[in-house]
Amino acid sequence: MCSSDLDKAIADYTIAIESRQLPTENLAFAYYCRGNAYNNKGEYDKTIADYTQAIESRQLTTENLAFAYDSQIGRASCRERV
């Protein structure tokens, strides 16, 4: 996915999140997906912030939850090495 596609995805998910119209499970997935887009852009602080929102909602599937936790742990350990 090119950067402009990622920027569009982030913008679209942001609109959905800020609309306050999504059911909780969809809101969690929107944060998760926007976090994925940030991750693909290398914006790891924003990735972790969105994954945290998704995780705290307790509405993610087990697979998505595991990926979000794994990504947070991996990013934290990378930062500790720098």
C-alpha cells in the first residue's frame, strides 16, 4: 500500500472514529485498522495509541487482540534497544 493510500485510510478511519456513531465493536475495529495503517507508515507511537484504545474496548477478536498486543510488545522492546 502506498503512502497516499495509507493517509486516505487513516483519514477515513479518523472520520468514523470521531463520528461517535459506531457501535463499540466497530469502534474497536476502526482503532485497530487505523493502528495498522499507522504501523505501515512507521508511526509507531500512533500505532500503539490506537491499539491501546482497541485493546481497552475488549471488543476485538482473539486474533486481532493477539496481533495488537504483539505489536505493542515488539515496538516497546525496539524502543528500549535504541
